[in-house]
Amino acid sequence: MFGRRYDGRRVADMDPIVRFTPYLMPMRCDAQVFLEQQVDYEPLARYIAKQNLRGNKITFMHIIIAVYVRAVGQFPELNRFIVNKQVFDRNYCSVSFSVLQQGKNDTVTENTAKVKFDPSDSLYDIAMRVENAIQEARAVDEDNSTMHVAKTLLGIPGLTTFAVRILTLLDRYGLMPKAVVEASPFHTSLFFVNMASIGMHRVYHHIYNFGTTSQFFSLGSVERSVQMDGTGKASRRRYLPIGITADERICTGEMYARCFSLMLSLLHHPEQLEYPPESVNYLSQEYHLEKPIFDPQFLANPEPVKDETETA
């Protein structure tokens, strides 16, 4: 309460202009900025194909989430959030995403998953954490905490509106119960949606006012274009579009530029993600998780691929 929260610590020493911004734009819908990153499809597709030959079921989703986690480890300001006009350093890194669930009688419903990561995780660690969460969320009879709460509230007329208002008030003053914060997919560093998995283009998704999410990434279907090189020769290119919605209040534009520059570099060289980062930067406090246990059916060879050009 009054600056104390389970999921973060209030930031006092920061750029005064950035700190003043939430008073001008008190809600996330006021402060949303939209941008698109077009990632060269071919290098990523070849990298994933090589991993599949080694028995590792790496996907575009795994790589993008790994890139985000690596960026948070280098620029922890990216993991900040704002509640009640105050800026907080989040004391964990997590990503929420929707999972299609095959229900009974061939019905398809949506479930949600929230996965926590250690900033020192490699691509293989992250892929295993994500895969475990997806398998759990896709279980036919699996209803996570969010779905249980939603079904209960919707079953009683008028209770949903009252409950959301109470939870919003509690969250505003740091009184939200720990169990609710842990279960809520909206109290997360990043919300990710894979539109390509259902054959749709990327979208610029709004950031939820409820909760603490500061970024929303949307991966769309592959796009094709024609480009000319310096000699005037045209060539066909394929791109992987990522729609990004970000809360501009959590850090400076220069910091966002550095974060996205690192992300683009890693997306063009995903092999760098196979190794843990040389160092991790923290702001308020360190946070760590136990490394996941690798499933050989999913990751047959979770070891970094050595550059064949290296000499002994």
C-alpha cells in the first residue's frame, strides 16, 4: 500500500519528465504507441529447420519470447509498469499468451497461460518453459485460475462488474492478493499473441487498463514484397511482421530504441540466444528461477551449436 506492492517496487530516482508523464496520461489507453518490426523470414526459417534436424522443436514464438526476455535482462527498464500514476520496477519477468484448447465434441475454446522466466535463460530454457505451459493449457479438462474465476463471476448476475471494480481498486493501492496477481494474465511483463497460427495478419492490440502489462506483441502471417538492391535489381523477399503496442510512459524513447535495436539484432542472429547472457542487469532486486527439465521428445539436443568456422 502507498507504493508497496507484491509484484514490484516503486521507482523514485528517474528522469523527471518520464516520471511526470503518467499525470498527463493516467491510463494505458492514453499512452499507447504503435510500431511494426519486419523481420527477415529466411534466416529464422533456416535456423528453425536446422534445429528441427537436431530434434529440437523450436518455433518462431519461442524465439520472439526469448528475444524479449534477453532484452529485459539487458534493459530492465523495459519491464516497468505504472499503477496509480506511479512507476514500478517489476520483480519478475513473465509473458502471457492465449492458447487454443480442443474441447469436447470438437469445440475450440481459448485458454490463457502466464510463464515466468529467468533473465539468464537460454533459448532452450525458454522453449521448454513455454512448451510446458502450452501442454498444460491445452489439456481437455484444464481450466486455469483465470477461467475458474471468470466462470464463477459470470454465473451470478451483477457480480462481475462489482468484482472487477473492487479488484481494480485493490490493485491501485497495492492491496491485490498475491494469489490473484499470480493467476492474472494481465499482470505480466508482455502479452503475446500468435496471429500467424490461425492464418491472420499481425494486429496492433490495445494494452489492457486492468493489470500491469506494458507491452503487447502480435506475430502475423508471413508477408511478401519486392525490393531493389543498389544496382536496381529486383528480388522477392519474405518478412515476418510483428505488431507492437507499448506504454510510452515507462521509459524514454531513447531506451525503447536501444531495446528494439537489440531485439532486431537477435532476431537476425538467433544462434546467440542458445547461450545464457554474459551478464544480466537488474534495477531494484535480482530474481531467479530453477532451470526447467528438458523433455527429450521436445528438445533432443539442447546444447549450443558451435560455429563450424571456429578453429581449435
